[in-house]
Amino acid sequence: MTSIPLGHILLLAALLFGIGLAGVLTRRNILVMLMSVEVMMNAVNLTLVGFSRYNGWTEGHVLAFFIIAVAAAEAAVGLAMVLAVFRLKQTTYVDELRLLKR
Amino acid sequence: MLHDLALITPQLILLIAALFTLVADPFLPIDASRKFWGLFGAGMSALAVVACAVLWKYGPFEMHTPAFSYHLSASGHALFFTALVSMCAMITHMSSPEYLVEQKSHYGEYYALLHFATFGMAVMVSAESLLTLFIGLEIMSMSIYVLVAFKRTSQASVEAGLKYFVMGSVASAFLLYGIAFLFGLSGGTSFIEIQRALLAPKPGQDLWLGLAVVLTGGAFLFKVAAVPLHMWTPDVYEGAPTPITGFMSSAVKASAFGSFLKFLYAGLSGPAMASLHLPLGQVLGLFAVLTMTVGNILALTQRSIKRMLAYSAVAHAGYLLLGTIATIDDPTLGAPFLAPTGAVPFYLVGYALASLAGFAALSSLGKNGEELTTEGHLAGLSKRHPIAALALTVSVLSLAGVPPTLGFFGKLQILRDVLAVENGKYLPHVIILVLNSVVSAYYYLKIPVAMYMRPDSKANRQYVREPSLTWAMALPALALLALGIMPGRAMSWASRSEQAIRAGTESANVAHSYAVVKGGGSAKPVAAVALEKPVAAAPVR
């Protein structure tokens, strides 16, 4: 069986992590920022699963499941908070939330 | 299994309290809910403290044996910090109800979230593996995000919650990425497995280890609000409901430092770290000096007391970071072995009590959605609300480190321990800390001056005078004075907590290698054999 080398998996994960980070730092829409954080989390999952598969470990898979669950909970909290902001300000852009930017 | 469950009794108490609050709140009429949940929460948190004390005193001998196959433990360290955060939760439960009613955001979920946050912290500081540490951290953080945004009609509160949430989730992504690399190096997530993997430096390991240290370290620095990752602190502290601000600056900081110490000592030590040529002590020292200086300078110019105390929280994170140097300097890193005197846990007790007293006093200022927390509002408070003025005074005196209070002894111990490292290698850092304390005295003392010496204005200002809130500010203030006069007991608890990290790690290591030699087998009896060596034997390596 020709398998993908570990280095490629790690590189892909690092790229995903970088894309996610760039998204959080540059995008101004909170929803897109939340999506970018999810991309970062999934990059971590990919790294963990890659290490596990390559070395025949199991704990990485378990950890990835935990992270998926936590990321789902985090998305729920985040969306609820976006909703709370939208109720008060009718916007999802961080540029328009000026109260705390001093 | 039953043994494992017995070791996490404090956490279970907090979890049951949270679930019960969540389930029972819809059935309570609003008036009863306002009266009942604060008392219930304070009682359950106090029960968790009692459970910690019982385990601490009468716990089984193999206490250092991590429960749930190396994921949680009830070591002295875990119990000390669990008791500390539960105590913070108790005071917060007492100070919250009246504040929430006056701010028109009293909902029963608040208390459930507070319990969940405390539960998360308790899991985090008891973690023996990075997996449990992460889960605890997330349980804590997610509850805190919601609690910060809890005044949902207030724009400041909701925006603060959102800001904290976005930055916090990026920080947890960094932590996770670091954990993933540590996992890749060691094939496991428990501290013991990581430490074992770091015993033997492998070729090509340095890059991954370096990345892991930078990523996880960055996440912890964010959580403790160290410069340059402190940007969220003033906004979040100012926007959050005042009791939650107090909870954050006491319990969140305590649990973050508790698990940071554990992670640094139990996770990241060993010859592989030494081969990395990363002077961990000096890096932490640099961050500490930056943090305390920037925090204090920015605090000087603030008008809002909440914002000022937020910057002062940044400065205190700097003092504490300097304190961690004394704990982590390790023979394998080329430094002499130090007796763990518990400077950081001890300092955290004083800092937590001072924050709780101060923010509880601030919670009482203002009714009907008002928050009278700028410097101008404090003029003449000594006549209008003497108890709040007194509690706030004791709190800022302790934060400034004035002798009869606990804050003085905390600072003294950090200074002494850091000076003892390698015959005063960190003397410049210590001098900077002392200079910083002098600067900070200026803005701290502005508060008592405003309250006791400024002429009272004629403005009509209303204050909350409910007994539970008054006790919430009086108890920590009294404790600050009492422990300041008799610091010996708290000091010995704190040093036992740090010893436990060391002893727990080493005995577990012995147990683990023994189990490996024997070709597996159940870990428990083996660990018990290893623990026949008393704690005091740990420094012999």
C-alpha cells in the first residue's frame, strides 16, 4: 500500500492552520472569523490523526474526537454571542463594534 | 473505580450543583430564585472546599496515584488550587444576586454557569494529562465567555464577551496545536508520558519541541493576561458584570497559573528541554518584566476603577510569572535544586482574596443599572457606605503590598525565592519588581484618598446594602488581615502544594518505569510500592 508520508500531512495541517489564523486576523465579519477558528481546530485534528496513523497510536484519534466535540460546543456559544450582539447593534462586523475600542 | 471517584469528590460536588441549578431553576418562582441560588451556590462551593480539606487531611496514601488511568489526580497541588477556586466561587456567589437584580439581568443560569466554570477550573488544575487539561480549560472558558456577556442588554458586556470569545478560541487553537506536537513527540498526552519521551533527546526533535513550547506557552500567557497578549483584559474586565470581573481576576488567574506550573514542571522538563537551548527561566523573566511594567504604566492613567484594576491584574500576572522562575528551575536545566517554597500559590491566595474583596465592594456601588465606579464617584464613600470603603481600602493596600496585609508577604516570598535562584541571577528582575511596586502604590492609593479625603459631592447616589453582599466584601478583607498577621499556615499549605507537583511527578515516574520493567500489569499496586518513598526523598536524584 502506498501511503501518504507523514510530512505531507503535517504540511497540509500547518497550511490549514495558517489559513485559519490569517482568516481570524484579516476578516472583519464575526461569522467568518468563527469559521476560521474552526479551520484552525481542524488543522490540529489532522495533525493528531496523522501522527496517530503514522505511528499506530490510538490516543490521537480519541483526542481528535474530543476536539470535535469541544469545537461544536464552542461554535454554539459563539453563535449565541453573535446573536446577542446582532440584537443590540444589527451588525456582524467587528468594525462597527466601537464601544470597546479605545 | 470507586477509589477514582472518591478522589474527585470536590469536582463532583461542583458538577452536581451546576446540573441541579440548571434543572431546578425553571420550577422556582422569580423571588425565590433571587434569594435561593446565591446561598445554594455559596453553600455548595463551601462544601467543595470542605471536601478538598478532608481529602488533604485524610486522603488515601496513594493520593499521588493519578485516577482514571493517568488523567486526573487529587495531589496536594490539585487540592490546594481546587479549594482556592471554590473559595473564589463561594464569594462570587454571595456577591452576585443583588448586583444582578439591580442590573436587571438576574437569571438562574448565571449560577449554573458559575458552577460549571469552577468545575472546569477544578478539572484543569487536577489534570495529569494534556487531554484533561484542555477539556477543563474549555469548560471554564466557555462558561466565562457567557458570564462576561451576561448583561445582555448592555452593549459593553456583550461586546466584551464576544471579544474575549474570539481571542480565547484562537488561544485554545494554539494550545491544541502545541498539544498535538507534544503528542507527536511522545505518543501520549499524560504528563508522565511526555516527560518520559523528553528524557532522551532524539535527533530532529528540537524543532517540534520548540514549536510545542512556543504554542502552548503563548496560550498560557494569553490566559494569564501577560504582555503582549493582554489586550483583551481591560475591555473584558470593564464590560463584564462586576462580580464576574472579580471571579476572573481571582479564580481564572489562579487556575491558569496552577495548571501552568504543573505543565511547566511536570510536562516540560528533562534533558530534551535542556538540549533545546531555550533558557526558559530567562524567557519567562523577560515576559514578567515586560508585563509588570506595561501593566503598571497603563494603570496610572485610568479613570475607571474597573479598568485600572484590570491593568493592575496584568501587572500582577507579571509578578507571578517572575515567581514561576523559582519553581521551574530544575537540576536538569543546569540550575541548583531549590526547595519548593510555594511562592506562586501563596501569592495567588493573597491576590485572589484582594480581588474578591475589591470587586465585591465595587459591586455594591450603584443601583438600577448604574455602575458608580469611576474615581470621581468614590469621593466621600467612607461616609456613605463605610463598609465598602473599608473593604476596598484593605483590598488595594494588599494589592500594593502594604505590610499588615497578605499581599505584602506574598510579594516578599516571591522576591526571596527569585533572589535565591543561582545566587541572585535574577537580581535585575527583582529590582524592577520593587520599582514597579512603588509605581503601583501611586494609583492604588488614589482610591483610599478619594474615598476618605475628597469632599463629598451633593449628587444622589444609591448603594446596595444587602447582608450577603456585605459579607462577600467583608470576609475576604478580614481574611487578608488575619492571614497577613498569621501567614505561617497558608505558607505551609502553599509549599506543600508545590512539593506535590514534584513528588507526584517523580513517584509516578518511578511507578511507570517499574510497570514497564515488569511487563505491564496493573499500575496501582506498583505505584503504591513507589510511594513508600516519602515525599521528602524527592530532591535526591
